[in-house]
Amino acid sequence: MIAMKKNVLDTNLSGKVAVVTGAGGVLCSGFAKTLARAGAKVALLDLNLEAAQGFADEIVAEGGVAKAYKCNVLEKDTCYAVADEVEKDLGLCDILINGAGGNSPKASTDKEYFEIGDIDADTKSFFDLDAAGVGFVFNLNFLGTLIPTQAFARQMVGREGCNILNVSSMNAYTPLTKIPAYSGAKAAISNFTQWLAVHFSKVGIRVNAIAPGFFSTKQNAALLWNADGTPTARTGKILAATPMGRFGEAEELDGAMLFLLNNEAAGFITGVVIPVDGGFSSYAGV
């Protein structure tokens, strides 16, 4: 086990095999490191094998057990093949973190509000949204959760104490401007979490989700920061609507994750979505 700071709730995952999709990114690589610190053997899955491998190497260097796998979460055959590899390398999957997801400029509008004349203006309005781009966002987030769950839940059914944790978003509660496809896709993740929780309730699998508020990552940097490093107008709106007045830090997701994965602390909890948002979802703006 990695000799680092004590984990929240003293969650002990020794002997568990944890699979994290999207593990080449900032937030999901953080999940992988935290799971390793709790004693789990971690499989880091990402389309970008180099990124996932770098984080796996960091875990191993700190004394943990981790292995990186190239995986396209939209390809069922690939996910099933990777699941078989993980079982051979690390053992049967006990924990699945569905973290892969994202947005696309093709599925986003340029402006928050439609105005008369926008149809013919040099701006991407609702009427210019690309159907293929919208489909990609829905597939990446929803099918990118469904397919890995099909692949790895096969190894969980009938084994008590297994967990699936999905990553939803603040968008799932109230859609954010400009990003209709991503908002809709994350709403689907919250709904799917509840569906899965009921579906697997008789076979030893709990299914929950966390809904991160606003975290500054490489993926959303262009929306939050200008080229000179100053905050964008969107950042100003976000922070004004977040009672705690700041962006979250990646490690601030760890407590909710570890709590939901702790079979002693959360053994009777399934089908919930926990916001980790600095109060964003509670604030009406007045």
C-alpha cells in the first residue's frame, strides 16, 4: 500500500481490484491514485495509453499496484477484451469508476441566449449544432458508461461488496448554457445510475454517482481562462454562483468517492448522486 496521507474514513480497499475509465485525465487519475492509497490494485483505462501509463507509473513508484490499458469505451469488443486482460493481470473487478466522458465544440453554442438575427450571423447558434457532434457527446458520456459497465459488471455479479461509481455533473441538475448535449448526457448518467442500482440490487452490486461542481482542468481551461491567464466572464459567473467562491480541488472528490465505496459506512446506500460542488446546486442566486 502506498505510504501516504491517511484516507478519508480509513476506507480499506486491500485486496480489491479497481478499474478507472478516463484515467488519463486530471480528475480520474486522482481517483486512481486515491484508490491505490487505500490498498486497491488499480487498472487505469484511457484512449490515451501514454497518459494513463504515466499515472500508473507514478502509483507504482509510490509503492502501489497499477497497470495501464488502452481502451476505447465506445467499442464493446475492446472493453470486453480489456476486462479479460485486467482479470488475468490483477484479478476480478470489484470496483468500477466510470469516469470517461467529455464535450465537443460541435455540440455547443457560441452564445448563452439566442437573439433575432443569429441564424444568419457569423455565430454558432442552436440551429447550427452538428447532429454528429451531439451524437458523439451523448455516446461518449452515456454509452461510454454503459459499455464498460457491461464489460466489468460481468465479473461482479453474485459477489457481495462490489461497487460501480459513475461520474455525473452539476449539468445533470440544471443545464448550463451553451452545452446542451453535455448537460443532457450527464442527466442521463444520473438517471442510469438509479436504474443500474435497482437492476443490480439483488446480486451484490451497489451503484452510485458523484456530481462534481466546477473544477479547473485541461479539458475546460479554454472556457475558464483567457490566454493571458485572467478569468473569463464564464468563470466570474461560476464563482458568483458557487457559495464557497472558488473552484474545487481534485482531491476534494476523494471523500465522497471513498465514502460510497466503503461497504461498512455506505453498505445500505445505492442509487444516489452526491454533489461535490461548493454549494452550487443549493444556491438560487439570491
